[in-house]
Amino acid sequence: MLSAAETQILATSFSVASLALLWSLPLAIACAFLLARRFRGTFLLDGLVHLPVILPPVLTGFLLLLLFGRNGPIGHWLEQVAGIRLVFTRQGAALATAVMIFPILVRASRIAFESMDSRLLEAAAMLRAGPWDRFFSIALPLAGPGILAGAVTAFAAGMGEFGAVITFAANIPGQTQTLPLAIYAVLQQPGGEDEAMRLAAMSFTLAMSGLIGAEVLQHWMRRRLRG
Amino acid sequence: MNALDVEVRLTRGAFRLEAKFRAPGDGITVLFGPSGSGKSSLLSAIAGLVPCGGYARLGRDLLCDSAVDLDVPPHRRGIGMVFQDARLFPHLTARQNIAYAFQRAPKDRRRDIGEVAQFFDIASLLDRPVGNLSGGEKSRVALARALVGTPDYLLLDEPFAALDGIRRRAFIQVLLDMHRSFGLPMLVVTHSIDDAAALASHLVALQAGRVVVSGAFDEATREPTFTALLDPRDEGTAVSGLLLDSGVEPGHKYLWLRADHVVLAAELPRALSARNILEGEIAVVRTEEGGGRLVELKTAVGPILSRVTQDAVKELGLAEGKRAWALVKAHALQH
């Protein structure tokens, strides 16, 4: 079955994608909720959110280096104050991945919030529920299926992030070497095609199961919601 | 008792709402008006869902006042609302919907969910998802939820619009019972004169964004400005629900007696099927645009209108000061 090296690559991918999702999701949900309410300056936030889709991933990685590198303003501060170093670490790979999957999460959550009947929030307000209360008790549960489906898709996409990750976190086996980075590495060696094929098959299987999983999950939760 | 004093000013495109009125702190006030007269917008402004552009006061509490830039958010107004479409939370069961209100009600005023469910006859469907409930069941759950929320004033936006005949009457009865049992003051929006009569102790009539009449229901409905709001076929008078036999159990505040449904006789009729025979003196005979005559009869239950033809007036010799008998079928009083 899987070799020790392959297991390690899979484990790295899972851990990077999980961490990225954990960091990205709360902020993405908050962003999506704001965007769904169409306040002033929506388009600005919308543009900012979608920046990673438009920019070449290498550039996103480079921007992260500038900001979070050891000499970058945030990176320097993090290392001084908290002793956290992001560049060339697994956390760094997760950060790059988090930025890349952010638009997917925002998009899915926004659609979920927009398709929710916002008049239910008014009904909740008339029962003494404040804005935060309404968000957690009504909006979030109702948008849940859509958000969850987005999260599964984003997780699958996160396992395959390449450009931004390799630029910001490098390609260190056991540390930052996720599936696509490993495929890239074996392709650099002569005779690595067979191994590349095995890794590619794994990557493909994971991506597909992610997509199918999202569909099934969403379908199931919608049905449950309708009762 | 917390009366509701409001002056709302708001603009929606070409539509301008400028409504000032007082809804008493006891009884049921009906906000009546044709569609598009601004009833729902007015309710939203009182609830705090849209800015009120003037002021609103519940008892001594100021809810909003544009002069001092005060706008209490809806969840702190102590005002409950029942919407036309029930708006139950679809991810919760009926019980959880009611519990949602319970958890957020002030602890010292909480009402027992079981008792309230008993009252609204929904105990057996509490654990069903709300998607499985019928229209009538949904409205009753919505009422129970609003009641458990222990508001100081309850706004109802055409809560029976989606219900048909029998269920509509049943729902109105539930509303009246609820008012009697819990003493919660209500402001109910409707465009149906029969529903208004059944519920109202007080009337606020709205036309094109302005209050045209406001006052005790029976008196207010006699105002010409109110009559002008009605479809001519609906023209009539409010008669206390206890004084006429409508064939249904008494309980409705008033019955709306349409002029078209009242037959006049010049002498006391005998052996008739009509359940209600009212003797009175003719106060006035008005000629209508189409040539018909509207006769106003002063009776023991108050003035009554009857629409008759010109020929009938001649043949019966109906004239001011003459005695006449008004005949009303019980079924004409059931809408």
C-alpha cells in the first residue's frame, strides 16, 4: 500500500489543510455575513477577498513573505513577541493555504447567507434576540449546510495548494511538503514518473472525494433542515 | 396600562407615510386600510425594523425619537410581532420555536410553555418540525411563540391572511380568547371589515399613508371619512356582537352589518326565518350615486343602515321619523 514517505506526505497535507481551514473559516464566515448584508463598501471588501483568485499564487506567496517573513512587519513582530516563526514552517504552509482557500469559503458562505430568509432575523429580533444572538441562533444554523459544503471543497482544494505554499513555506519533507509539492519534487528527479503517478492518483482521489462529499453533505443537511 | 403613541414619517419612493395615532393600552386596536395604505410599513416602524422618522412611545418608554436621534433596537423595545407568514424558524421544532422566545423572555415574567401550548391547542404537535405543520397550526405556534416572548404590546400583521373561512374565524376566536386570558394589548392590521369588527375595540383607519379616523370602533366606523374607504357593498354599521343572533357563539366584539344584508319592513313582520328583527325610527334617507337609497334606522342596538331601491322607499312610505323594522339573517353576519 502506502510507503512511509507517502504516509508522511499525506499526513502533512491533512495537517496543513486542517490548520488552514481552522484559521480561515471563522474570518470567512464573518466576511461573508457582512457581504451578504450589502453595506457600504461591499465591493471593496469583495475585491480584497477575491484577490488570491486573481493574483498568480507565486505573487500571493511573495506578498506573504514580505508581510510575514522574518523581516516583514508582521513576521518580525510575531517572532519578537510570541516567538512564532512562519516562513518555512508547517504553520507557514497553513497560512499560505488559508489565504488561498479564503475566497472559496467566503463565496460558499455568502451564497448560503444570501439564500437564507433574512426576514427570519426580524422575527428573532421581535423575540428579544440581539444581533450576535440572531447570528449564532438563526443565521449560522440556516446557512450551515452551504458553509459546510464550502468548507469540504476548500479543504480538498487546500490539500492541493502549490504556488503560494512553495514560495512562502518551501518544500521541506515532513514539514511543508504536501501532495502537490511532493509530486513536483519527484518530477525533478530522473525516473520519478512512477512515484509521481502514484501521488497524482492519491491527489485526484482526495480531490474527487472532497467534491462528492460536499455534494452529499449539503444534500443531506438541506433535507434535514426542511424536515 | 401601556398605550402606544406614535407619529411615523417615512418615505418609500413616491409613497409617503405620515401617521399619528394612539393605540390604547387595553383592548385590541385594529389598523384598517386598503392595501398599499402603509399599514405594514407603520407596523415595521413601531417594531423598530425601519426608522420611525418621528417618535414612538410605549407607556412611558420612548422607543424612538428622531428629534433626539434615539432609536431603540427592535430586540429591546418589548414589542412582539406576529407576521403574515408566521416566520417560524425552519431548523427548529415547534417546541424549540416557542422555547426560543422562552429563553429570551425576562426570567420573572416567563410563561410555562406547556400551559401556553394547551391554550393554543398545539400540545400534540410540539415535537414536529415546523415544515410539517398546516397553515392554521403554523399561525397558532407563531401566536404561542409571541405570547411566550412576553411583549408589552403585540403587533399582528394580517396574521389570518393565509387562512380560509372556518380556520380564519377559529383563529380570530383564538386571538380574542388570548386577549381575554392574558390581557395583552394588540395592534392588528387587516383590510377586511369583518375581521376588524370581530376584533376591534378601537380603530385606526389609514388611507394613502395618513390616519383618516381614529377612535372607538363603533363610533369611528360611522365617520364619513371611514365609509369612504369601504367598497360600497361593504358599507354598513357595527353592532355589538352580543346584541344580534349570528348563529355562532358570541365572543366577537362587533358584527359588521352590511346595508345590503338588511331588509326593511314598514310594519312588524310575523312568521319569518330572519333571526333578528329590530324596530326603529328612520333617521335619514340618503340618495346614492346609483339612484339607490341608504336608510339609516335608529334602533335599540344603535344605528343600522339598509340599502333599498327608490321604488321600495315610495311603496313603503319610508321617510324620516317613520317607524320601520329591520330584518337580518343570522348567516349574513357570518363572513
